[in-house]
Amino acid sequence: MAGVFDIIGPVMTGPSSSHTAGAVRLGLAGRAIIGGTPARARLGLHGSFAQTYRGHGTDLALVAGLLGMKPDDERIPSALRLAAEEGLAVTFELVDLGADVHPNTARVVLAAKDGRETTVTGSSVGGGRIVITRINQFVVDFSGEYHAVILSYIDRPGVVAAASSLLAADRVNIAAMRVSREARHSRALMIIELDQPVTAEAMALIAGIPGVDTALSVPPIALS
């Protein structure tokens, strides 16, 4: 059954829910995954995004999301100027990610202020909705509609069980869990979508699980 955003679209600034509202949410997702406003962003635009990004304001929308704006923010048309004022260096490139990739897709390469670099690839799939399909080298399926915990770790027995137990002890209900790994006992990425936010105390315990090197708590990515 279609939801209300499929029928009337989200409240937003811009001409197109896919090219502006969805693009803002892709930027917000990248910001959440890297943990704040990045120092540098290289935005690769694929398919329809590459063809119409200036006319539909997709460039402005992606940068607005990286700055923490929501899709209805009246400052979106000034996003590039505001990015420069905040010290966020932005470059754009046109990329071909393959014929099987959604036409409204962006590959966002972000450098944090501490030098960490993260690549987030996602698609705007209509009505302001998004799907994150890749984080660095890991294939994922993440809508941003729920609270989430994202863990990067060495694949070993007990990590999934430990994270699940700590969330249960924090009285947080798991909506979905997906694990992607390079190979057995190699690097892995776990995304746990949740019905409630995780407390700071529980996140500290999760970050301390042996083998975990990165633990992020990501709020729902705003539709408006």
C-alpha cells in the first residue's frame, strides 16, 4: 500500500522530491555516518542526477544535507555559499556506476575533520525516500527511516550476539539487522535498525565489544 509520501511527497524546498528532498536526505545520511559536518566532500553524480543536477538543485540539496539542513529548509538555495563559510570544501564529478544502478544515485566521498575518509553511496527512490546501498566497500540496504547502530568490526564469533544482548538489556527493540563482510574472519559491517534510540551508556558498551573499531548511533534521517 502506498504511503502518504508516495502520494503527495514530503514538505520540501525545491522542484522534485527525488532530486531535492531525497538528495537532502542522502546528504544527511552521509553526515550522520561520518559523525557531523565533513571537512571535504567529493560528490559523484550518476544517471539522472548527473544529467539534471544543476537545473533541479540536486547539487545544492546534497550539500545542504551535509550541513545538517532538512528538506524544507529555506536556506537550501544558499547551500554552496554556506558550505564555503563553514569551511566545507565541495567538488562534483559525473560518474557511471553501471546500468543496474538506480538513476538517482550519488557516491559521496567524505573526509572528516580528523582525516577519516568514508564513502557512502545511495539512491533517491521517490517521494523523498532513500536507500543507502554501500558504505565504503560494504554492500548495505539502509533506508534511514529508523534509529540505527552501525558497527565496523573484525568478523568473529560472538560480536552479533554481544551487540544484540546489550541492546536487549537497554530495552531497545531490533527492527532489522544486516551484516556485510569482506570474507570470513575479515572486516565486517553491521547495521541494526531499531524502534528506539540507544542510550549513551549502551553505545559505550557496544563500542567496547572485542573486535569493534567503530560504533555509531544514527538517528532517523528527516523527511521534513
